[in-house]
Amino acid sequence: MPKGEGKIVAQNKKAFHDYFIEETYEAGIVLQGTEIKSIRAGRVNLKDSYVRIHNGEAEIFGMHISPYEQGNRYNHDPLRTRKLLLHKKEINKLYGEAKEAGYSIIPLKLYLKNGFCKVQIGLAKGKKNYDKREDLKKKEAKREIERAFRERQKM
């Protein structure tokens, strides 16, 4: 957990399987009405979401925040586009990197920090199928080593 990071509400575990994460950034997020209450209840999904830079602003698409049960008519559209709060320098750097072929900007984590909702976004390069298989082999080998080590300690 990075220094000062609070309670993790949602993680995009598939992102680490499908992409090489080059850099990470912390961004604030503009929320509406009862969205923060749904986030605090853990009713958020980052699975198919992505970040796009349009007109000098970073926006997150496809992030699903379920409507708040007690929200009645004040609820929001669960899949609406939400603006991310980043410094202009960071936005320009991300835009330049994302224009390169094969790079994407994807959300990695959503967490609460000092009462505010933050999103950790990453500059990512897509993995090929053979890279994914190699990662799975490494993970399996590491698991085997740890299992053998535990067996040895029991003796």
C-alpha cells in the first residue's frame, strides 16, 4: 500500500493480468449526489473501465457505481462519465504517452484517503498471450517453492 493510502474500496485485478503497468498516478474524482455513499458501501466496479483525455480533461468511462438504496430520486446514472482531477502537467504527460501505439490509461484502485475518494490510474501497455502465460508459469513456480518450503519446515 502506498504511503498515506486509506481503505481500498475496489481493485482492478484483471488490469495486472492484461497489462504491463509503466507508471501510476493518484487522481481525485468528481462525484455527484449519493455516489460517495455507494462507494463507502463498496458498491463499485472498475472491471471494464478506462480513462480517456478529451479537451484537456481526464475522464473515466465504464466505472459502475450502483445506485444508493436510500437515495430515491437523487440517485445517479451508474455508468455516467466522471471527471478526474489531475494537474495539467500530469494530464499533458499522460496524453502524450497514451497517443503512442499500444498504451492505455486504466484505473487500478479506488480508495478513500482523508475522507476523499481517490483513483489510482496507470499508464499501461497491453500484454500478448505468451506474456500472460509466462506470468502464470512464474506465479505457479513461486507457489510450488513456497509449498515445498512450508513442507520442509514442518519436518
